[in-house]
Amino acid sequence: MGNTSTLFKGLKEFFIEIGDLSNFATRFFKEVLKPPFEFKELMRQCYQMGNRSLVLVTITGFIIGLVLTLQSRPTLIQFGAVSWMPNMVGISIVREIGPVITALICAGRIASGIGAELGSMRVTEQIDAMEVSGTNPFKYLVITRIMATTLMIPILVIYGDLVALYGSALVENLKGDVSFQLYFNTVFDALSFSDLVPATIKSFFFGFAIGLVGCFKGYYSKKGTAGVGVAANTAVVMASLLLFVIDFIAVFISDIFYEL
Amino acid sequence: MAKTKLENLKLGVFVVFGTALLVVAAYLIGNRQNMFGKTIPVSAIFKNANGLQNGNNVRFSGINVGTVNKIEMINDTTIRVHMIIEEKMQNHIKKDAVATIGSDGLVGSMLINIVPGEGKTTHIGPGDELQSYSRVATQDMLNTLNQTNENAALLTQDLLKVTRSLTQGKGTFARLLNDSLMAKDLHQTITNLKLSSNEANKMIREMNQMVKQLDFENSAAGVLLKDSISGNKMRNVISHLENSSLEIENMSKNLNSVIGDIKTGKGAINYLATDTVLVRQLETSMENVTEGVKNFNEVTEALKHNFLTRGYFKKKEKKEKNNR
């Protein structure tokens, strides 16, 4: 009986959370097109989230491409299909690994950052002060951040894909004597718009989800210093989970349009 | 303020490069699918698409020249495959070119191969339909393999019978395989053959040496072999010999008839040859003649010593001396 009530309580909290998140998203869509537009803040946030994540994404992408190629090589050699490495790695990275890994890295860095930043602002009553002073904190703090993540994540994904492919090409060049030109020619031969377009569109949703969850958790964080930590932590967990859910849905939708 | 400007510059560079990368990637992918650039549509009809999909490559002599645009089912046995081909390749592809469905490597994706024809026709134009050749489907291959397997099974059965007969010593081949005496004989024959061939070689070598040693200019053999005038003479001689032999033949025939006549008893010769009494008489006569001659010599000697005739003989001797 106790377990059932706990389950119901947990389910209730989960649905409340989803409901609050949906309301938060609705509010975003309501206010995003309404002036005034905080361009300067948007630029600042884009810089913070885009440029500042570039190194992290580059290192991660390079290692992922390198490791994926190194790990796949023995199996492909066994099948005598090592020449198919660029096709396999290219499609894997562009379709799935690139967007998901980049988004997860950004979820860890950006969602936690936003959660902690907005959470501390909530705790120190800066958000309340903004409301009192007549500034719309939602527009200034939330919309700019969600917009920034929505716009920056796809670009970071493109960078990440390129660096991962470079890492893979490097391994093939050093171990398999495949020139960079041949490697990238084979990759682009294998790729089609059905690989690139869904992955790019998906990246916008990933960015939106990261920004939305980070802002939601930070904006509604509970009072006290512990609330900031909880906000940052739950923002990362929820954003990561949401990324996989979006990825799952995106694959189904892509399949409808492109017959993958 | 300056910091914000620098940040904005960095952000601008980041966004521009990121977007440019996306555009370049899209262009490269689109270019490979002939989305940019001038293309012409052509089609080909197949019985089986063999898993061909939209976007698969079209190759002409091994070069990617286009992509499959649309696959249309016309009826239950006819599939029309629409392709787009680069306009610049139009001049190289003639109307008698043949389109086949193949695969890129053993496990690669499907593609259309356009094989050049004899090249006597004009080049293709937009909307043209290429001739097609449906490659052998996997099922057909399996059916053929099945037939081959059945044949192989029959063959192995027969082979088994043959090998059994061989091992049991039935038939000529089995004897060849099993009979040790025959093997020895064969071995001996081969040895003899070898010896004979060695001897023949030796003889040929000697003959070669003889031929080399021949003086074609001066020796009789050289004249015989080389001199055309002597050859003609020889030919005449041979022809004369031929005539002579004919005459000899005639003569021998005549002789035969004469001998035949003699044998049959016609004429004096047969009488002389066959009558033994006559022979005896002749012998007696000859003895008498010899005795007569002896007596005559005695008489002549007596006459030489007679005073009446002695002068005649002396005169004769003198005349003979003078003549010498």
C-alpha cells in the first residue's frame, strides 16, 4: 500500500513537472515574438554558449571519431570491409553520434550553467528585484538563453561532426593509408540529405530542450543554497533524458519522411 | 564595451563558419546527387529492380554520371527507372547504350551501369529510353546451381562406379593400374623406345655430319644432289634404262617362248638337248676326231721330215720370219 502511494505520488510529481515545463514552454512561445527584443543579451548568451563550448565540443568530437574508427577497424578488417569505414563512420556521426554527443556535452555544460545561474538569481532574489523594477525577467533571462541554445547547438553539432570525421580520417590515414581527400569523398558519397537534414533539424530541438530545461529548473528553483545545486543537477539529468526522448521521436519522424 | 565588441566578433566568426560548413556539406551532398548543375532525364525499363532505390548512382563506363530519380511500376512485369544524367555526359552516351542494374562491390548498394554500345547511333537526348538488360537474379542463379548440384551428384555416382571397377581390377584401365607384369612390360617398352630414339638421334647426327662433309661442288654425290645438268642426264639415263628394261622384258618374253618351244620339242635344239643317245654318239665322234687330229699331226710331222716335202715347210718358215 505504501509502495503504491509512493508510486502514485511519484507519478503525480512527474506529471506536474511535465505540466509546469509545458506551461513554461508555452510562455516562451507567447513571449518570444513580442517586443522588446533583448538582442545584446542574446548575443552575449550566444557567445557564452556557442564560442565557449567550442573547445569542449572539438575535443569530444575528435576523440569520438578517433575511438569509433579504432574500435570498428578490427571487426571491419575481419569482414574485409575496411574500405567501408568512411561510409559507416560518416553516416553514424552525421546521423546520430555527432548531434547526440554534442547535445549531451552541452547539456552538461550549458543546462547546468543556466540552472545554477538562474537558480542563484532566484535564491538571491535578483529575479524578484527585476520584476519589481519593471524589467521582464522572463524575456531577459529565459528567452535569450533558450534562443541562444536553440541557435548555437546546431552550429556546434556541425563543428563536432567535422572534427569527429577529421579524427576518423586521421586514423584511416595513419593506419590504413587512406588519403584525406579519398576519405572525405567517400563520406560525402555515402551521405545524402536524408542524413543531414533530419540531424540538423533535430539539433535545433536539442538546443531548445537544453535551454528550456536549464531555464525552467533555474527559474523555479527552491529557496536556499541547496536549491541552486538541485536546480543545476536536475537540469542536467532532465535535459539529457529529454534529449534521448527527442532523438527517439526524431528517428520515427525521419523514417516517415525519408524511409531510412 | 570593447569586450562586448570582441565577443560579438568571435561569435560572428563562429556562426559564419558554422553556417558555411553546413552549406558546404549540403552542397557536396547535393552535388553528388546531381541536384545542382544541368541534367537530362532518361529512363530504362527493367523486369526486376533488384533493390534499386531513389538516389542510387548511375555509372557510365565506371564514372558516376547521374542518379536514379524515380522508380515507377508500369505493370506486374515492367518497371520504369527514371534517371537524371549530367548534361555534359550527353555527348558520350549513344542511343544504343545498354543499362543494367548492378551492385557497387560484393556487398555495396545497387546502381545502374550504362554500358556503351557500338557507338554508331546518335547521342541520347532528354526523355530517351535506354535499352536495358536485366541481370541474372539471385533466384535464377540458385536454380542453376541446384541443377549443377544434381548433375554433380550423378557424376560422382558414375565416378564411384568407375573407381570401384578400377579397384576390383575390371577392364583395361584396371589392368593398366593393377597388373605389375604389364607395368614391367610397359616399362621395358618405354626403355626400348628410349634406346631406339637415342639410336635414331645418333643416326640423324651422323647423317647430318655426312651431309655437312659432302662436297657439293666436286663429289659425285654432290653432283647427283646439286648439278641440274647431271640431273637431266640422269633423267635421260633412267628413261633409257626404262626403255632398255622394257626391251629386256620383251626379249625375256621371246626367250621364254623359245625355251618353251625348245621344251615342247620343236626343232633340232630340243633334240640336241634332250636325246642322250645322240650325246653319246657325239662324244664318240669327238673322241674319233681328237684321235684323227692326233694322227694328222703325226702325218704332218712326218711330212716335215720327208725329203720331198721338206722344202715347202722351210720356205713357209722363212716367209713368216720376213713378215715379222
